[in-house]
Amino acid sequence: LGKKRLASMPDRITNTINTADGQVYRPTPINCYQGTFGSFSDWWGQWKEFMFKQQITTVSRKGDEITSNVASLIVPIKSAKYPAVTDEEERISKPLSTVCAAIFDSILIHMLAQIEGERGWQKLRHDMCLALNMKKNERTVEILRSSYGNVDIMFLQEVANAFAGDIERDETLNRDYEMIVPVTNGKRNQNSVILLKRSVFDVASVVDVTSTVYAAFKEGVPVAEGDLLAITVNSKETDEKFFLASFHGDTNGLATIPVVEQVHHYFQNNLLDSGTRFIFGLDANTYENAKPGKTQCVKEFGEYYTSLGMNSCNGPTPNPSNYTTYNARTFLQTQLNKACTREEFLTKGDVNPKDFVLFYDHDFSSSETSKDNTGEKKFIEKMVFPTLTFPSDHAVLYTELEAKTEL
């Protein structure tokens, strides 16, 4: 089932659907479905109603509205992409994967009812959805405001458009910070952004140079629109100029070194003699135990940025076990080959040193570097997160930079 994507493909399409009227959810334990199930047969009736009878309106990439039932959204599974799928299975893949999705959901409903009773697991799911989904943005804004409202620069990655709007609507953050977002065509809903303290920076002097950096990328570098933001900005009280960048690496981290390389080249070619200081906050997606050619090794990354004359808040030789992610998949999802038990999460989960603040070694020294997976400037080792009070799957990385020399 895993190799053929017979459960995960229909789940990807129908789990949470963005419609013209908002999000709708398949009746399953593994999303934020708002209804409740009084019994197994009650769930089955709701499932069939949702898949085959309920009409939803989606908006195409061209902006056209399309009304249909949910089952019609399920797409064929091609053997060319998934070789385990036979020709016959490809031919009937739409109804076959629909049946597999029903079987998968029914197993979860039965299992959870046996373990927690009909109501127990549904209350837990409701609480988790509030914390991790429905109120995720609200809690994240609260953390930025209450725990980090004194910092000069915030580098944020994978910022959804809705969350950017929440930051702008927060009275304190909007008063104290200017939010710089990439110039995109508006289709990308995961962007790297930078928040600048208004009392420290002349926000009117911001120049977005992202497109120039992008233009230098070699073909095949896995960087999507919105992954990188690069700007220059002047200090408000001094004549200092800063080159700042925020970047979200691809899952395997293979874009990280090429992006750092091009950001470095831009600085060397355009800003080297201007007395500009460089600071780069990034989710590098580096790994402690990398697979050569498939994932980016954190030690190799450290060797690379030091070869450019850079240092980081994690030092010139980053500790491979200084983890900023502690997350793992449970069995309540469709890709069971990626699931692990609690006892296995340190070895099978995503437990890696992924996040960095880079700078040129001759410009700054880093001190007071710390991590936070609670929202209270504390880090609890070996604790899986996100949690009900900390909604991010990456820790907050905080550091203080002290200028080494006068410009």
C-alpha cells in the first residue's frame, strides 16, 4: 500500500481541501474534522456523504471555480511514477484508492474506539486541532510578541500568507517591527520573511535584491519562489549598512550550499567594499547522519561556510547533536513506512541540527546562543515537538551578535 500510494494519494487530496468557502475535512481521525461520530456506522454514513454526495467548489490555478463531489478529485496513480503499481491497478486506481482510503480510515476509527472509547479520542483530537491548527498562528504570534519582542531581527521561514496577515494585525508587533516579504506572484503560500525592529533600522532604506540572487542559481537547484529573501537596509542611528537574508532549504538540504554560495557571491561582487555587514538566518535542513548525495551533512556544511570566511551561532564546527528538530510520525497517518514508536523516535524520527545564523567571522562574534521549544526561552531535550503549547516543528534559535570592529 505504501509503495503504491493507494492510501496516501487519496489522503493527500481529500484530507483537507481548500474550497471557495474555506477548508473542508474528510471524516477521519487524522485531520481537523469538526463533526463527531456516535458510532462506527455513524462515521461510515458521514464518510460516504462527504465523498460522494457533498458538493464543493474549488478554484483552479487559472481562477476558475469548479463544483464537484469530493471523490471526483481523486487522480489516477501512474505506474511510470510509482513502479510498484501494475497496469491493471493503474487502470482502476481511482476507485481502488478510494476504497483503500475508506479501509484505512475505518481501521483507525475502530482502533481508536477500542483504545479510548467512542468519545475519548475525539476530545483529544479536538484539543490538538485547536492548539496545532486552529490557534497555531495565534500562539505563534504570542510567542514572538511575549518572548522575542526585544530582538532587532527575526528571520522566519515557511510563513503562510494568513500568518503574515496575523503579524500585521497584531498591534504590538506591527508597531515595533517592519515585516519584509518576498516579491512573488502570490501563488506561493510558504515564504521566508524578515522582521526588522523599527527603532533600530531605517525601514525606508530597504532594497530587495532577491531576484538578482535567484538569477545566478544554476539549473537544477531545488529552490522555489519565496524560499529566499535577501535585502539591504541601513541602521537608523549609525551609517552602518546590512545585507540580510532568510532562507528555507528543501527537505533534503541539497539547496543549502548552492544558496549560501550565491548569497556569498552577491555580497562579494556588490557589497564587499561598501562597509556592509552580513547576517543570514536559515533553516538549512542539515542532518547529523546524512546520506551522501541525498541529504546534506551538517559537518560538511560547517566546513563549507568556514571556507567562505563565515562563522555561525553554532560555531565554525557545528555540533551534530545540537538538535533543533525533534519530531516523528506516529501511526495515525497514511505513510506507515515512515512511522515510528516513541522508543524509536530518536533514531527514526527527524532529530537533526537544522537551523543556523551565519555571518562573516571578521564582522561579528556570537554569544548567548540558545534554543527554545517551549515558547518560554527554554529548551527541553528529547521532547517531541510541536506540542500543544509550542506549534512549530523547528526550535526557535536565538543569538546575540557583537560587532568585532568599527566599519
